[in-house]
Amino acid sequence: MKKIIFPLISMASLFAFASPANAAWYEVTGTASIVSSTDSARLHALEDAVYKAVDFAGGDIGNISNITALLSTDRREYQFTNNEIRYIEVEQARSYGNEMRVKIRIDIYPSATGCHIGQYKKTLLFSKIDIASQQQAVMGQIYDLGTDFSKILSRQFELDSHSFVSLGQTPYAINDNTPQRVEMIAQDTGAQYIIHGEITDLSATIMQSNLSQYSINRQFALDMKVYDGKTGSSVMEKTYREEAIWPFDRTSQVDTSTSRFWTSSYGEMLRRVSRNIMLDMESKMACKMTLPEVVARFDNTVSISLGRIHGVHEGDKLVLWHTGSFIDQRGIPRAKVSRSDVTLTVSRVYDHDAEAKIDQPDLASSVQIGDVMNKVLTDNFSN
């Protein structure tokens, strides 16, 4: 069913439009399948409605993760402080067959100072997602689910993320014991972060209503880790667990790359998990510094690893940081960055890279391939 989002102008929003905050009321309906209980379906539908409204309003979708725990209480009204989302009123929550629909009115104050506004977008790569127990994938023969879920996850970031640019997938497996492999993959692909996951639960429970009718509830649990491409170390990890109705026959072979699978109740749940992963990344990683890297130097001009799709604009001011490494007292190699006196101005921008002029020609010889930069606000550049 086609879903429509539109601003609902009220007296409160008329006053709000007169203020610099530029707030507005939005009316939107969210949906979710009913699996274990109507309470969990209501929460998922409410989260769906909030996401649609914030994304439509141009707000910081990373704020949604900060209020999810509060939405789990069954209330008609929710009020928040220190958040772009100020107020939510649940106008209607009804079930239609196996689907829950929640209609809300939401008051949003989009901020012009969110991390996704001032930062360049970060590059993100997805590694192979493994299935811990192949035996649990026998029903439906969904042995390729990890690979296909990785593609859906990459697509989720590609279409909806405010702070990240997806570089697609790499076939190589990584873990905590392979930091050098993480660094090599990141260097080859230009990824600032690499996401790895392992599916730990695909078990199913058959609910028999009579001799001829039954339904299947199937679990999905994913351990996710995010690795820093510069150091190879884990910087974020979280476990996601959901369940949904498995609408396919127990003996059928299911192709997890088809729209038939991804539009099913189980596929819908997986798409919700992929969105939650994106929202958690937006919440926890959006404010991390984005570091374009020097990939080439010609006299007083350097080529950098970020471009138009990452938010780079002609005239942007950059501060250079020299990169290096050292061996600590335990014999462990450590990365090191040190701020330099070199500043640069972006002179040309392409889709995936850009050129920048070194503002101090006498310091050009100190700029090396692999050095990184951070964007500074023009207003603060002279400070």
C-alpha cells in the first residue's frame, strides 16, 4: 500500500515556523507485521512511523536510536528534551489481520548543527557475513542469506544514510585477529570503516494449530562489529535479535536474492534489522571525524580520496595531519597522527575524489601520500 507523508499545519506549527527553529508537525502511519505479540508489533510500527517522519523532515535520523527505549512503553503521548524530536502523539493503533498500523502526529525541530551537516560522509565497506551454524540454514536451504543480507545492508546505507557512503561488499572474511587484513582491505578500497557480521541463530519453532495447519516462527540473530580501517581494531559492536513468521513451506527451497523473499514477513523483519543497524551507526559514528587522505601530490596540488558524493565542495578549507607509526613498549605497532601547519583549499571536485591547493607552498615538500585532513568551518578557519 502506498504510504503518504505530509505536514499537518496546526496553530502550534504556525508559531514554530515564525521561529528560527523551523519546526513542523507531521502526520504519518507506520506498519509492522504481528508475530510474537501486538505490543512488539506496535513498537515496530511506531519506530517505522518516526523514521519516515524524521527522514522526510530532513532531521538527524541518528536521534531515533536515542528514543527507541522510551517508545517501548505503551503510551498515547511521548515528550522528549535535547532531541530534534520533541513530541509524539499516537492517534491510532489498530491491527488489520497480521499487520499493525500506528498513526502518529510528531513535532520535529530539524537542527542545522547535526554531525551529518558539517562532516564529510564516511566510506563504509561490508565484509562477508557468515552463518555460524549451517545446520540451521537447512530449512529453506538459505545458505546464501549472509551474502544477500550484506547486499541489502549496503543498499540501505546507499539509499538512506546521511553520514555514510557504501562502497559495496568485499568477499574477504575479517575478525578481531586479522587487524592487518582489515587495514589492507581498507587501503585497497578507500574504506574508513568495515562492517562484519555473523548470523548466530536461524532456528525455527513450528506452531501446530491442528493436523493440517501450522505456522512457523523463525529467529534471526546477528552479531555485528565495525572495524576502523586505519587501525584494524573494533570500534563498535552490537547484537540484533528478531523473529518473524516464516511464510514458506518447510521443505521448499527459498532463493534469498529474490523480491519474493524480501517482501515476505521474514524479509520485512530483516529489512527492519538493516535499518536499525544504519540508525545505530548514525547515532554512534556520525560524529567521528571524516579523514580524506592524500593519494597523490603534484607540486602545490594534492589529490584527496573524497569527492562530490561525500559532500566535498570547492572552496572547502582543510587542515593536514601527518601520519606515521611507532612500536610501543610491548612491541605492538601503533598508528600515529600529528597536526601540521599545512592548510589546503579544495580547488576541483569530482564524483569520488577532489584536488586541493596547498596554502603554504614552502611547506609542500612535507606533504606525503597517506597524510590525512579534516574539514574546518570557514568561520573558524582564522582562529
